Amino acid sequence: MQKVLSFVRRAVDDYHMIEDGDRIAVGVSGGKDSVTLALALHALRRFYPQKFEIVPITLSMGFADMDFTSLRDFFKSHGLSLQVQETNIAEILFDIRKEKNPCSLCAKLRRGALHDAAIAAGCGKVALGHHNDDVLETFLLSLFYEGRIHCFSPVTYLDRKNIHLIRPMIYMKEQDVIGYIHRSGACVVHNPCPANGYTKRQYAKELLATLTQENRGLKERMFTALQASLENWRKDGSV
């Protein structure tokens, strides 16, 4: 956890993600990234100068074989109360609309449901478990499939919802997350979505892995370039 906290605190400090009195919803899918984030923010609360609260929130997609009992019990053993928000997203995607490529619509529906749940819980911020590899994969997806140089920001303000999205794990590599989960024995929940593992993001992940094998230090250079672009945008609106 100490290594995880070093990554998280650095991001929180660099991008001023947390202010005194914040009540932060943590989006918990049940996967390794979101579980790590929730535990890290919970640990950070104990010594961080700014006092804040966290509210872990899980969206139940409506899959019949998805049970969050073990995850709720695990969080309870760490002094956290996991809120489970019921949705019918799976029914919309696969029964009503019969989407062949459901990921884009699924992401949109999940975002909306999570933001609404966060607001209902009195939270002004939502923490998401995007790590360093997610940043780079999103950049490739935007470049390949949208024809633009784009990636999510460490902090994003949604004016229509009046909430901020924060991503405290942007300095943490996926391998570090996997290592933490294995060493800590943290509880994770399998994703039963039939599209899991067959997405464009999975293609970007595998491509990035191949490119990294051929070009040592590629991920670090890509992330540095994205950081520089973000700073240029902040200063003068250019990329």
C-alpha cells in the first residue's frame, strides 16, 4: 500500500484533486483498478492534510450472475460501506437494443448512472480508477478511431452535473496494480459482460504491449508528451 499511496498522493498533489471538506464518490466496478483506488483513498484519509470523505459506489449492471456480497463484506472489513446502485443497463444493451458493439453506449449509461448516484449521495467529486496504461490506451483509441489527439484529463469539471471527476491513479502502471492486488489479497469481482476482452480497448492494450517490447521506454515517452500537451493547453489553448 505504501507504494500505491506514493503514486496516488503525487497525482492528488500535482493536480490539486482533493480539497478540505470534499465528499468523494469512488466508482467501484469490482475490478482490480477500482478496488485499489478505493483502498488507497481510504488509507490516504488517515494522514492527508485536507480532510475528506469517500463513498464507494458500485453499479449493478443487471447481469443475473453478478454478486457483490463478497465485495461488500471485504469493504466492510476495511471500515468502508459499499453502496450498490441497481441499474438495467445490461437489459438495455443486450435484450432491448441488442447492441453488437455495446461498449460506447454502455460507457455512456454507466457514466450517467454513476454521476447521478454520486450526486444523490451528496458528493461533489467522483474518483475513477484509470491508471497510466488507461491514459495511453485512450490516446491511441482517440487517434485511431476518432481522428483526434485526445485523452481524459486528471481533473475534469462537468458543468451540467456540477461535479468534478478525478483520476488519482494516472501515475500508476497496470502492472503495479496487479502486483498490489496479488500481494494484498484484495477481493475483486469478475466482469460477466459478454463483450469483455473483445473490445477496441483490448486491441489498443495488446498493440501497446507489442510496441513497448520493440521500443523500450515508449510508454514513459508517450505519457511525458501527453503531459506536455496538457500543460500547453492550459497555458494558451493549444496542443
